[in-house]
Amino acid sequence: MSPAFGAMEVEHYSKGVLLEPFVHQVGGHSCVLRFNDKTICKPLIQREHQFYETLPTEMRKFTPQYEGVVSVSFEEDEDGNLCLIAYPLNGDHDNLENLDNSDCEPKSKLLRWANKKTMLLENEKISKEWVWQHRKEEKMKSHKLEEEFEWLKKSEVLYYTVEKKGNVSSQFKHHNPWSMKCHQQQLQRMKENAKHRNQYKFILLENLTSRYEVPCVLDLKMGTRQHGDDATEEKKANQIRKCQQSTSAVIGVRVCGMQVYQAGTGQLMFMNKYHGRKLSVQGFKEALYQFFHNGKYLRRELFESVIKKLTELKSVLEKQESYRFYSSSLLIIYDGKERQEVSVDSDPEDLEDLSEESSDESAGAYAYKPTASTVDVRMIDFAHTTCKYFGEDSVVHEGQDTGYVFGLQNLIDIIKEIRDESSE
């Protein structure tokens, strides 16, 4: 638990946070929601919750930071608009001490948490006319999303043009069809259960994309086996079939989703899990190449950092006794914003990393220099993770998760191949 939160008294939590779709979710079936700029939340699954609370120290740098639990309710306003609202978990307020809600703007959050009683009336300052207009726009968007979902079922690789006006990152909202699909399904499930249950526990996790202006995200399903020890025979057979018909069985890894910014066209490219399942090993390699290519040039400066982090993760997992990360995913994230333009008259040290594109005479008086890009590598989704330390599991495994480690090694090898072939 991060100590970044400051004490707030229980009686001050009379308002909730309106949860929004997390637009950078590119894979998975569980709904991930935006709590604030630095925090996301997802439905609490006991096994995953236990994993985060007992996480080995050496693995923490490779997983999102766990930030506690909230209570989420399904609510419907007088116009029939559906929404999910997060509230502090009754009897567990310690988990919410120091939670930073400073970015919950009143105009984008009709309901918000407050740490001062004077802030409890924040949403009342918004005019009824604005609320009515906001709801009307949301209803129009919902009809448009239904059309997009139908398109999504037929299209496995999509391109969306990002509007040129404003900051690129500000244009992401409502662009990612997969996150909208998961959000819609979550609302539907909770609506169907509303008569019997309207309080759900969600876990709060670090938003891994928050540091990036234009997040490029690759979601990889890791391991040669995806079904958990508690899977039904039907579920087990289904997961085995998916592995056998994809690259999972051959190399221990497959594409589960992708979001890449194409600087050349100003478009966002999305690839979903259905397309990822169809890829051959060569197709998987081409998808990886596409992930590191921004439509103008290959982001070669990212390779060494990715390889280094994957190798370090592999070393850590090889030492983990008894863990099995069935159906877990691995995220690779980097910033898709364009490289900074620098004058060829700049200091030699500023130009030492210029890519091959800069040597082309057509580059003129300016060339592209890689920015100090950071790449993040994180494990996510632990709903089927097991370990002998969990206690109640009937099946106890010994040694390392060889299927996951096998997939990591193949991933490292393929990225090295792309790096070496691109430098020839």
C-alpha cells in the first residue's frame, strides 16, 4: 500500500467518483475503469487480490502498484443513463487514506470525493442546463458506440484518425473500441444483477499509462497454458484449444491486444485478441515489428531497454518457487509522441544518436533525434494465479513457471531478431 494518501475522515465521503472507461485498455475481458489520472480500478477477484497483497518484493517493479479496494455501485439517473460510481469501502477506510483525487474535475466528474465539507456541494455548482446537455451528449455517444461494437465484431484491426486540434493525448477519449466494449459489457452485467446486488468490490491499481503523452500499449498473453487449476472441463478444453490454435503452444506467447500511434498519418491503430489468435509465428513477429514502428520509422532506440527489462523479469521469475501465472498478460508500454526535432548545427553530443533517417539528404537542415524514451514492462491479470503460499489451493506446483519463462525467452529472441535485421 502506497503511503501517498493523506488522512480523510469518514464523514467527508458523502459523494462518489464517477468511473469512466479506461481508454488505453487493449485486451482482456474484465472491465478496467479510470478512477483518476494515476489510478484505475477493476472488479475484485479474490485470487488476484490475494496475489497483490502477498506479492514478493522482487516482483513489485514488474506489476502495477496496488492501492486498495473501493465499493462500486451501478446507478441510473432519471433519464435512464447508466453509470458506475466508486465509494469508500465500508469498514476499510484505511485503504483509502491519502488517495489523491485532485484531478477529479467537477465538470467531468458529476460526482466526486471530497476531503473538505465545503467541497461536498461541488457538483451543485454545475448548472442544470449543463447537466442536461452533458447527458444528452452521452446518450448520443451510446448509440454511436453500439454501431462501433457491431463494426468491432467484424474488424480485428482498426484505424482511427486523431484530430489535429489540441494535444494528441487529449483526443484519446472514446477512441479505443475495446475499452468501450468491456465497459458496455460491465454495465450490462451489473444492470442485470441490479435487483439482487448493487454493491461490488473493485481493486485500485496504478495507471501504467499516466506518464506517457501518447501511450502505445502491447498486451501479450503469456505461457503455454491458460486455464487455471479450478477450471471446469469445458473451460479447460476451450483454453487448450485456443493455445493449440495460436502461437501460445509454439512459443508461449500471443498477441492479446495492441494500440499504436501512427505519427505518419495521425492515426491510432488497434489490434484485438481475435486477430492475435490467428497469427502464425511469423505473423507474431510482424505484429511486434508493427508495434515498434510509428508509420515513419522503427523505434530502434527502444529495443535495448525492452530486452533488458524482459531479461530481468525472466531472471526474477526463474527464482519464484511454486508460482503459476495462468492466463496472465504482459504489457509493454512506450510513448508514441514524435521524436524531437534538432538542428544539424547542434552540439555533436546531441546528434550522436541520430537514426539512419537523419543521414538521408532529404532530411535537410533538421533531423530526428530519439527522445529519452522510457519503456515499461509489467505483468497484469492474476485471476488464475496460484502459489503454494495461498494455502487453500488443492493443487500445489513446484519450481518455476516454465511455460511463462519459455514465452519470455522467445519474446526476447524475436525482439533481438527484429533489432538485428533492422540494423543490417
